Amino acid sequence: MNRFTTSRRAAFTAGMTGLAAGLAGPAIAQPAGPAPHPQRGPARPRPPGGADLVRGFSRERLGRMEKAFAAEAERGSFAGCVALIARDGEIVHHEAYGHQDAARTRPMPRDAIFLQASMTKPMTSTAAMMLVEEGMMKLSDPITRWMPELANLKVERRRDGQPPEEVALERPITVQDLLRHSSGLAYANAVPSSRIRDAYEEQNIEARREAIGGDEMLRRLGTIPLAFQPGTMFFYSISTDVLGLLIERVAGQRLDRLLQERLIGPLGMRDTAWFVEPGKRARLAESPTTDPQTEPMWRAYRILEDEAGRSYLKGGAGLVSTAADYFRFAQMIANGGHFEGRRYLAAPVVNYMLSNHIQGMGGSPASSTGPGYGFGLGFAVRLQDGLGVAPGSRGDAMWAGAWGTSFTIDRAEGLVAILMAQGPTARGQTRMLFKNLVYGAMVESQRG
């Protein structure tokens, strides 16, 4: 018996039974072992080769994930993972592979909880656009309207052979700059200036060492120069963390409560939170201890401590979730802003978010997406059919997290695909592998 699944047929059968119910409410952990097959009505004609199709996906080809993910576990990319694929809102594949723990003693459950890292960003960005829709702020607004701590920011100008100097901003940072990472802010581990990097680390801007309140973080951030002039460069950064603090001030509400009331609660994302309560910790997926990034990242992501009120909640990196939970959010975006009878965003607003907002700027999200992608408001967006290093459609949206999670929303194909894994060093390899497996199993295209 394969340790990854009892059998492909049994795993698929159990998955379809549990997830038919999951479409009507939050996913519920299913008992181990095969479950009775749901009623499907008349059998579909079998395509050439005899493979049984579900929503244009070959079950036989979906079975390839077992071998591929087993190989990744053996090479230490992750201990295990959970894959979820939906088409036109119907979940066609939801399986757990490998193990939940680094010691490989416990099989991975489908309701395992994963650190989302930067897959928090699309949710924070969506909450921000809800406030824009309501007229509480505009994308063109300078953020200093609510954040006076940043009123005296300068920009570091670097020229070969000369010491860096600080110059005035050519224009203010806007709300749109935070959403599309064109603010001039940075992450310490990627900024091209050692001076800015050292200041971020010394001032604990990213709250990696210890808790720091949002007001204090902004006060310190206001003393550190920007790496670029606002609006000139896409540079992946703490912009969404600052956005989270901004929408707290705009809405007059703490970020965790705001997201709970506007997205997490209404969508039925029952395992999505900023803090893992004791009763759920047994479901936490672990990253391999052999991964050199596991230990330092775990110290920085204090998900076992409820830091609300003590430290600012990272709008760019703080959530935990499950595959079934995140599907509900991603499907809402794929649906153009509505899900299960409730509207969250207007369809034109979703289309606007999933448009390229960084044309004419320097920089690109290629380190996360591969080539061929621009960036919208919280999501990377594919610019053309070709050029990318994995299949997709023009306009598909994606993002990923540093712990190993990723998602794709391909509205041209009616596709939502989510990979939940914890393996930071191999995350680039595993997210592209997953996309290849998903599209390789999609034997019928809705694009003709």
C-alpha cells in the first residue's frame, strides 16, 4: 500500500463525498478510509483512452500528483501537502499527500492548517478595495492623510562611486502604491541598500524579533528613507503590512476584526485566523527541519501567540488557513466578487484589481511568478499566453507564500487551484510543479 494514499480511486471517492458538502459550508475533516460515492446521475461518455472525466479533468492524470508529490517529499521539499482544484465552482480534486509532521509519522489530513505568509496579501488588498467601493478612501489619496508619521519621508538616491544621499519625494505615496508595491518601501532581505536594510532590522520594522505596535512601527518607518521614488518601481515589500495599518485607521477597526467581519466570517473560512488557538494546533502542518529557512521563519511567525493589541497584525503575512478555506476566498474572486448568494466586491472592481497596474515601471514579480506576469491590486496577473514557464491564460491571477503555499485563478478556464505546503526553500520549484500538474490534467479547455 502506498503511504501517500490508500488508492487513487478511494482517495478521489472520499474527497468528492466530503467536498460536495464543503461547497455548501466550510470544509469538515473527513474520516479516514473510503466513503460511499455520491450520486452523479447518468455517466458521462468516456473520452478517447478510457479516462473518466470530471469537469474536463482526467482522473487518471490527476493521479499523477501522488507520484510527483512523493518525489518532492523524498527530496525534502516538504513533508506533505494538500492540493485543491475547482472548475466553475465545483471542487473536482481535494487530496492530502505525504505527512503533516517533519518526522513523517502522521499522514497529512485534508484540513491541515498552513501558514499563509504572503497569501495574506490578496485578502488584505480585497478588504482595502471594499473600503474604496464604500467611498471611505480613494486609490489616489496620499497615505499621509491617515499616517502623519510618514509625512517627512525621504528617498535614498544611490549613484556609483558616491555616498548615498537623501532627496525629497517627487510625489506622495498613494493608496494605489501600497496595493501594487510601488511605494518605495522594501523588505530588509531584498532591498538594494545596506543602509536601509540595517535600519529595517535595527528598528524591528518587520516585527521579526519581537512584538511592536503599529503606531510605533510607523513612527520608526518614518525615519528610514525609501528605496525608490513612489510610482517608479515595482518592488515587493512591506507595502501590504502598511496597507493593513492604513485600513485600520480608515475603518476605525482592528485588522483582524475587520477581515473577520467582511471576509473570513461571511465566506465561512472557519480555520483562517491570525492566531492558532490551542484546540487547532494538532492540525498545523510542519516544514522539514532540514530546510534552513524553517527555524528562523518560525521564530518570526508567532502564530501561537495572540499578538492583537500588542503587535501590529501583518496585512502582508500574518494569516493561517486551510485549502478548503482559501478556496472560498479565491472562488469569490473568480466569480467576480460574489460567492454563495453574497456580493463582496463589484465585478468591475474585481476586473480592475486583476489588471496590470505596473506598466511603464521598473521591476516585475518574476521572482515569484516566473516571466510574463505584471501586478494588479494584490494579485499578479498574466500578460499573455506565452512567455510564462507554466501553462495558463492571459489574465490569470496568482500569488504565493514564502512557506510554500500558492494559488492560481484562471477565469478563462473556470479554474481555481490551490497548493498548501510548508517548505520555504523549495517553494519556487513546488508552485511551478503544481501548475504543470494542474494544467496537465485539464484535458478539455474552455477556451476552445
